[in-house]
Amino acid sequence: MIEIRFHGRYGQPVAALAGKVAQAALAAGKYVQVFENFAAYRPGAPMYTVVRIADSFIRERSANASRPDVVVLLDNSLLGIMDVTRGLKAGGIVIAINVDPAVKRSNQRVNWQLLSLDSDASIDKKEEMILAELSKLGMLQHHN
């Protein structure tokens, strides 16, 4: 099973991006779970969505004990207010846009890799970059 956790803020395309990943996995014949988790419906509130992808039925039923292989970070300001690497598996990957590598040095609790995508592009272009990276990592077989 592959688990991907998407972090962002309410108003950002956290659920939409997770949905695109889930749809691509379903189209590839995989089993999929999607859990949205947020505290309040107010602009800017931190939120996350967990996507699980597997070749067989997924028995896990909670996003609270998330153990992601990959964390996708849509808002870098969350690095200062919450632990986006919580539960990240050893050797896991954090994909983020324009993150200073010093961020990784400041969080050495687990062995993880930072994949910082350089971009000042539109959010649609950033979504495409993230989907492409997930494909390269083998998390998706294809995307549109």
C-alpha cells in the first residue's frame, strides 16, 4: 500500500489534487481510499487529505494514524506551525514548492528526503509538476 498525505490550507486545491491522484489510481485498476481532515471551514485554516493506493482491498479505516510514504506540501508556511512530517515513513519523501533545503536540516527526527520544486507558476502548473513527480516516483502509473 502507498500512502500520500497532502497538506495545505482551506481554499487551496488540497482535496482537488488528492482527487486527481485517486482518480488516476482508480483508472489504473487500484483500490483507493481518500480521507479529508480539516478543523474549520474558514479561509486559511490548515487541512490535509490522505490518499491510500493498493493492489488489494484496503482494511485501514482511519486517517488519524497516517503513515505516509510521501507528503505533498502546498503551503510552505505550514512548516512553522505544524509537523508535516508526522508519521512519515523512514526514507519517505516531502514534495514542496520553493522550500529552502535548510528546512530539512532543522527536522532530522526521521530519515526523509526533500524534493523542492522550483516554480513561480500558476497553481494549475504546480499541480501538474506535483503529479509528474508522483508519477516519476512510481506513485502513479499515469496522469492527464
